[in-house]
Amino acid sequence: YPEVDSIKGLGKALEKDGGVVRYFNGAAYMTYLEQSGILPKKVLDGSYDGTPSKFVSAGGKDAQQGFATAEPYIYQNQVAAWG
């Protein structure tokens, strides 16, 4: 979503495209983002388990929590299916 410049904007884009934000269930910050109206509940998916499989299979439609110092590098350099 290169046109997105905020988390709220990401929520709107995901709603439009049918994507989700995948995260570790129980993450306190996601409760905040939902309850404050920044992300709509229908785009939240607490099923992230630390593996890239669901993100890769979504083909760029979904967003996913991660560490800026880990997941981008890992996906680009170690996950051949993401490429």
C-alpha cells in the first residue's frame, strides 16, 4: 500500500481491498488501535504466529505486525516464496 501514509489510512485501504492486519492475539496496542477507531475491527486478524506463510499467501493484500529490523529483511532475503 504505497499510497498509505498512516495506520488509519491503512485500515481504510484494507477495508476497501478485503485485507487484514495480522498480529499476535492479545497485543495491547491493537486493542488501543481498535477501540480508538484507528483500525476497524473487521480488518483485524489476531492469528499471526511468527511465520510468513499467511502474509506470503496473501500476495501483498494483507498487513502484518513485525519488527522493522527483522521481518522486512527476513522476507526479502530468506523467504523464497516472497522474493
